[in-house]
Amino acid sequence: MELNGITIDDSFAEAFPMKGTRLIVTAHDMTWARHAAVATTGFATSVIACGCEAGIERELSPDETPDGRPGISILIFSMSGKELAKQVEKRVGQCVLTCPTTAVYAGLLEGDPIPLGKNLRFFGDGWQASKMIGGQRYWRVPVMDGEFVAQETTWVTTKAVGGGNLLLLATDTAAALHAAEVAVAAMKALPNVIMPFPGGVVRSGSKVGSKYPTLGASTNDAYCPSLREVAKKSDLSPDIGSVMEIVIDGLTDADVAAAMRAGLKAAIALGVGSGLKRIGAGNYGGKLGPFLYHLHKLVPGAAA
Amino acid sequence: MSGWKLTLKAAPRLRVDLRSVSPAAFAEFDGVAVGRHVVHHGNEAVALGDLFAIAPGVDGELRLEGDLSKLDRIGWQLAGGTIRIDGDAGDYLGAGMSAGEIVASGSAGMLAACEMSGGRLEIGGDAGDFAASALPGSMDGMRGGTLLVRGNAGQRFGDRMRRGTALVFGDAGDFVASRMVAGTIAVAGRIGAHPAYGMRRGTLLAAGPAPALPPTFVGNTVDIGVFWQLLSRDLARHGGAFAALPKRRVQRHLGDLAAGGKGELLFVA
């Protein structure tokens, strides 16, 4: 299939089930809310070594937050609820509790409960106080700038999906980056999804397995332009000089599909003149994940 | 499920104990069974039908009409359903209730909502002494749910209260929030002598005129704006004098220092 001169592979992205939660971080102003959110979602690109995948979902205006201050909603995903609980506790404890003026609340109110402020309260060394407000328990922990307020619990959805993706194949790095930036910007406008890699884009796409027995994943040689002429099998035609991947995690299957749809639409709109030649998707032959996103079903004009 | 409307025929001579009258139990009854249901009038057993005119009502609801100020323990340990009272209620209204809703248009006697642990109790008029408190000999008072007193509250409001939210739209008598363990009490009107006497934890909010600060409380200037927005926005849902709270500034005092000092007395400016 070709749209605006760009080839759309007859391929699909393969994604897998994850556990996810949303946290609302508020602060005195957006600057400090962002500091906390950026720190909390730092080093959270891939579950392979980070324990979770996390990102900023969007900024919240004062009338959208529980305490009437500016805030940021972040999404955190993990492979298990237990690991997610561990990551939430560590990250909120080190990056939100520590950040001036912040408060933290649950951003999902149904699913399986995990501790949010429940264990962090012990930082109060006995001076912490709990308060039931509107059926929810909050903890007030005395800190040097006043008090840190944290909702006791957040809730985890088991319907989250991780690993939706698009591969953007272009003539050179500048064109590939531009297409990726445009696609990420379109996806960021949607709720319930994050693109966990730096700037939403990953250049080190991986395949399963390696020549080294201890490694479970290694570079995706079929998509490395530097290996086109030497690798056993290359998926790149001679006009491709650079490939970028966008990975998407979402709270539901439909959210990931919507983000891929938006990214495809934005990238295709650039036209082949931009240097974007082809759009593909990463999969493992359908063996890994139960969620398959066929590009031909998601492009503009496709029957939903 | 079916509901019933009970209209008091004449004020009883002695006090009547209605603890066995619950919407859930009566929902399964027919009119004859409701009329035959035995309650105690003083130490004498009487049929409900002798005291009340009985008619079918709204599903899941028990409606009581008349001057019920001599009828005690209405909604005793209520675990679900709705009781509506058109008139005054006696002592122990909603005592020990854990769920459901009681709405009384008139006033309530003593010990209303005592040891209440859940649900919602609304008193249109005044509440007598020891509302939201503990039964004699018990360690904890109100321990959950929401109590709204549209009129004034008597003395010892929220004595030994442990959890939940209790709001007084009018004035509160002496010793409000005495020996409070935790929870939230907010008073829109004037507050009597010795507020929060022996308070261990919890919050007493004077949303109206600030009372004299008890000698065992100490002012605290820290910014509690985040907590205040969470609390005041929740209280504002109840309307009246509480509706404007989120826009007002709060002044915090810690105490009772004679009992640990982990409670707070909030004044608004």
C-alpha cells in the first residue's frame, strides 16, 4: 500500500499486556510539577532494565486537579502489579516526596489497589497524620517546606497494553527524526498513552535473541542501514538511510490503536517529499503478544 | 422490596424503643406483619399497629411521620436502606448505623449518631447533647460516615469521635470535639466553651466566628493550603456556610497539648 508516496508495509505491531496506573502530581506552579514528573518518569524507557515504562501523559490546569494547583498526569506501566507497586513507591518516594511543594494523587480510581502514600507516610516518623476526605484516605507528612500530601492508594488497570509501535524509514537521519517528531506530537495529543523513550523515539530497535547466550535481545540488524549490504537479511532498500521507532504504551488496547492511528496520519501527511519513504511496524511473528495492530487497518481511510 | 409509611396516631405516654424497626426487615413484610411487629413502650410490649397508621410507601424506604420525640433508637445499627422522618426524633437517632441514610426534618434528642460508622445522617433541626459521641462506657464515638446537623448541636458534640465527618450548620455547645481521637468536625456558627478539650488527633474547623483559643492550643503558621483545598472542597459540597470555604484562608492551631498535640483547630479568615 502506498499513501502520499509513502509505502505502508503489510505488517503489524505486536504488543503485550501490562499493568498500569496513572498518578496526578501537583505543585505550587507548573515548573515544580514538571520537575517532579520528569524525575519520576526518568530512566523508565523499557521494562527490560528500568523495571517500568513511564511518561508524562499531559499537563493539568488548576481546575482539573484535586487541590486546585497546576499538575501533571503521569502513566507508569510494568509487567506485574507487584513490580509496578515497587516502582511507584520508589519513584514517588525519591522524586515526588523530595520535590518542593508537590502533592500526589491517584489518577485511576478502579482496578487493583496498590500503595501510594501508604508506606511513604512512615517518613513522617510518627508525625504523619491521616485524613479521610470524600471516602479517600490521604496522608499528611511534615516536611521542611510544610507538608507533603499523598493519597494513600492508587489503582492499577490490568487492561494496559505495552509495545505498540511504528517504524519510520527515511532517506536520512534528519528526515527520519522529523517524521518521528511529528508523529510523536500527534500521539501526545491523545489521552491514556505515553511514548516512554527519550522524546518518544527509540533508535535502537531490537530483535529477540543474540549470538551471545546471556543476551535476550540484540540490535535489529535487518533494519540497520549500516548492515544493509552485509547482514544475512536486510529489510532496507538502498534509498533508506535512517530508521526511527516510536513505542507506545496505553491504558487500553483501544488507546494504543488510537495513538498509532494518529501517528500514522501525521507521518503520512508529510508526504514522500519529506524524505519519509516507508512505514513499518515491529513484531515477533505474532508469537509474543496477544495484541496485533495491522498498519493497513489503521491508516487514514481504512475501515475501522 | 417494599417500603412503608408509618404515621404516629398519638404521642405515646412513655418512651418507645424502635431499635427493631428497619427498612430492610420491613421490606419483606406485608401490611399485617408490619402492624403486628412488637416494640416496647416503657416496659410493655405493644404492636406497631397500635402506635402508627400503616400505609405502603416508597420502595426500600421507611417513612415515619408525627412528633416522634419520645421514640428512641430510630435507625439503630442501620445497615442499609433509607429512613425518612417527618418530625422530631427521640434519643439515639442513627446510633451505631453503618450504612444507608436517615433524614429527619425535625430535631433529634440526645446521642444522635453515636458510634455511627458509615452512611449518612441528616438532622434538619437541632441535635441534643452527645451527638456523634460514644455510648456510655465505650472508648470510641462516631467512627465513620457523614452527620449533618442543620440546626444547633448540644454539648459534647463529637465526644471521643474517631473517624468520619460531622457538620453543624448552626451553633455548637460546650466541649465540642472533646477527647476527639480523629475525624473531622466543622461548625458554621458559634462554638461554646472549651472546644477540642483533650483532643488527641483530628480536625475541628470553626467556619464561623473563631472561639477563644484554648490555653492548651498553640498557633502554627505553616502553609497547609494543599490539605485545606482537599478538605474545604469536600465540605463545600454540603453547601450553606461551608460552600465558600475553598476561597477562604485558614489559620491552624495545634493541640490539645495536654493530650499529645496532634490535633488541629482551624479558624478561617
